[in-house]
Amino acid sequence: MAPIISVIALGAMGGAVARKLTESGATVLTNLEGRSEQTRKRAQEAGVVDATLKEIVQRSDFILSILPPRDAFTLAQTISQEVAYRSRVADRQLVYADCNAVNDKTVQRIAELFRGTSVAFVDASIIGGPPKGSYNPTFYASADPEDRKALKAFLSLSSLGLVIKVLDGEGAHVGDASALKMSYAGITKGITGLLATMVLAAHASSPATAEALVSELNASQPEILRRITKSVPAMMPKAYRFVGEMQEIAEFVGEGQGDIHQGMAKLYERVAASINGDGKDIKVLEQFVGAAQKALQGT
């Protein structure tokens, strides 16, 4: 019998994961209380069933927490408060998988909420974009030794179309999967943030400086210019989502060197504010990308 899986919440990633699971025959629950019409439509299209948090805790075999980093701990707290009742009425183990872009310390605090309860905890991280067509991101998962059975159960979701890789080498524990996510995103989104920062700084000096930057990158670092044309446009509509992630990465890296990613958080705040405001920074980035594309094409 296919498991009952709850996905909270149905944003771009959560909604796509939920659809992948329902298409593979799983029953998927979510909580739509206070959610937007867009999210409700996404749930309907994905075949996801609306349920209260109490119902989710009672009925689910797995809960996948997929939401903005700032909300990860609060959701886990709410679910943990419902767990005591479930332990008296349910005969199946519930596995709670935190799949958010939080650092290792944050996920360890979340795991502590379930320690000593009937719920097994899996630290999971998603690397890649939302599932679409034949494309799937990878779920990396780790757990403490006492929850290795739950880790194996989580791996069984591979049969429902998810791509899952387990971190189970020497010393593996809760925090490893999140540390991997922080390291990967710190590189990829950190580089994108750095590129956008320097484009904006060049243009702030003068449009002529930005034009010369395009020319020099095309001549000496075309691979970097090419990356700008791909990563910066893809980043702009998602910049608001990267703010909390950069803050989590800064804490993961630690005081001092983590200031780099605090700076990236401010950059992403700036881009998000431009999207919702006067749009000047967005226009600068778009113009630079356009000029870069023409330079790369030799026009």
C-alpha cells in the first residue's frame, strides 16, 4: 500500500514534489489554512488533499517540510505539539523530514523537538529546482544512529519518483544533509550574488564602466560572462527566497568569514526590493545581461 505523505507547504518546490508523488500513486496531504488562491489551485491541480494539522499528524507516514527557512523551526514546533496525541492513536511510525535550506545548527534544534517522541527525524536537503517532466532534484538525507530505520524508510520514497541519496558514511548524523546544502548553495547562489553585486557596482560608477566590464569579461573571462547571462535572470524573481538562505549559510560558515554571505543576503534583499519598488536595479541587471548576450554572440 502506498504511504500517506504530507507536504508542507505547497510553494513552487513543495507543489512540484507533491505532484510527483501523487502521479506515482501516493496519497498526499497538506494544510491550506490561510493559504493563497494560487496555492489552493496548485493543490487541486496536483491532486493534494487539504487536511488539518491534527489530521496530518494522525494519518501520515511521512511529513516533508518544504518551506522558507525562516518558517522551518516554527512548523516543527507546531507539529511536535500535535505528536503526543498521535502517539496514543496511531500504530505506524511517523517520519518527519526537514527538507529546508537551514544550517546544521538549526536542523539539530529542530531534531531535538522530536527526541523522545514517537516521531523519527530525518535531515533532508534538496539540491536542484522543482521536479518537472523528466527532471528531478536530489534529496540528500542523513539521520542520527537511532533513526537509521527511518532513514531507510525515507529512501523507500525513491519508488515514488523522488531521487534520494543517503549520507551514511563514517560519523554521519543529523546536520550532514543540511551542511551539504549550505555548502552547495553557498557556492552557487553566492557566486550569482557576487556577479550581480559587481554588475550593479560597475553601473553605479557609470554606464560606461558597465559597458567596459562586458567587453573585458568577453575578452578574458567569457565563461563568467556566460554564467551572468544564465544565472542573473533566473535569480531575480527568486531573490526574496534567497535572503533567509544566505543568512543560514552565514551562520553555518561562522563569524567573520560568514560576513560574505550576510553581504549576499543584503544583495538579494536589494534585488527583491527593486522588483517590488522602482525597478531601477532590475533594469540595470537586465541591460547588462542583454549587452553580455550580444557580446557573446559577436554582435
